[in-house]
Amino acid sequence: MWHLYQFALCPFSRKVRLLMGEKGVGYELVREYPWERRDEFLDLNPAGQVPVLVNADSGITLIHSDAISEYLEETVDQAPMISGTAVNRAEIRRLVAWFDEQFYFQVVGPLLHERMEKRLVSRTTPDAGVLRMAMRNANQLLDYMDWLLDHRNWLAGASLTLADLAGAAHISVADYLGGIDWRSHEQTRRWYSGLKSRPSFRPLLSERMEVIPPPPHYDKVDF
Ligand SMILES: N[C@@H](CCC(=O)N[C@@H](CS)C(=O)NCC(=O)O)C(=O)O
């Protein structure tokens, strides 16, 4: 049995959970707050980051969402998510990196810092300027997603891929933290609504981070 060390609002863990859901791979969650720096967790990953995927029966420990995703893609045939020609696969990986780097550093990271870490760890108040900047960044990055979805059925091409799962993972965390203004992003809103209705997404939408409630529209497929 797989155990995934993660916490509810980690977008990298959400990406892995969506992939495991699509592929039908069973797992149990282990709630891990990396800022607690638990000795047992640091023994698994001395770098102290989630997600970490462990199969104690087979003695496998996988660290980092990209390494875990590639491992699952190589070992589970069902629902291929990095497939097609070499060019197709390069485009999927480019977009996964775009979400994990650009979207994370410009939007999700600052929102998590201001709205989650300051509340749970340092117990200070969020900086309104940083929050406004993250929302402005989100607006610009969603413009690019709208453009992609004007030209393609899914973000990386004709079918659902890891790029969509990565995008939905980051957007779901930003949306939970109130960082997305959906009003002028109809293409991305429609795409995200379709992803929200997939069985792989349902467990994520019903989960809550302690003391941080999401906005009312967060778990609605029509929002
Ligand atoms: N690039 C890594 C990023 C992982 C990451 O940043 N995880 C965050 C939580 S979302 C974390 O564990 N932060 C704690 C730390 O960096 O000390 C991946 O894709 O797995």
C-alpha cells in the first residue's frame, strides 16, 4: 500500500493525488506539516519537503512531485498522462513546469505564505499588498491559459494530460485561498469546472485545511 505524505493545501501533493486518482492507484494520506520538521519525516526526506510517496512493502520512497509523477507514468499503464509524440510530451512537461514554477512562485506560494503560514506558523497578519500582487499575477497567468484553451481542447493539446492536472492542482489551492477572480476568464473557468467534476477531484474539494475555510464557491462545479 502506498502512503502519501502531504498536507491539504500543497499544490505539488495535489498534482500527485490527481494523477493517482486518474490512474486508479490506491493510497492512504499521511498529514505532514513540513514546518513541524518531525524527525520521522526528516528520516524519509532530509530536505523536509512534501510530497513523499512511500511503499513500505516494496521498500520504495519517492520524493518530489515530478519524480513521483514520472515514476507513476512509467509503472502504471492506465490513463497515460505524458503521452503522444516526443513533441507532445515536451509540451506537457513545459506546461507542468510553467505551473510548478511561474504559477507557484507568482501566485500560490505568496498566497500560501500570507494566508496559511502566517496564520498557522508565525501568527502574524497577511500583507494586503502581497495578496493584491498575487491576484494581479493570477489574472495575467489566467489570460495565458484562456489563450491556450481558445486553441486547444485541453492545455497541452487534444487530450487530458499531466499539464491539466498540474494546472488544476495549483488553481484549486489559489481558489481555496480566495486568489482567483473568475469574472473575465470564461475559457479557464469552463475547463476547471470540467476537471472539478471528475472523480479524481472530488476528495480534494471536500478536504479542509484547519482554521482556514475556503470561499463558498470553492467546491461547486458551477461557480
Ligand atoms: N518542486 C517540489 C516542491 C515541493 C514543495 O515546495 N513543497 C512544499 C509544500 S507545498 C514544502 O514541503 N515546503 C516546505 C519546505 O520547503 O521546507 C516538488 O515538486 O515536489
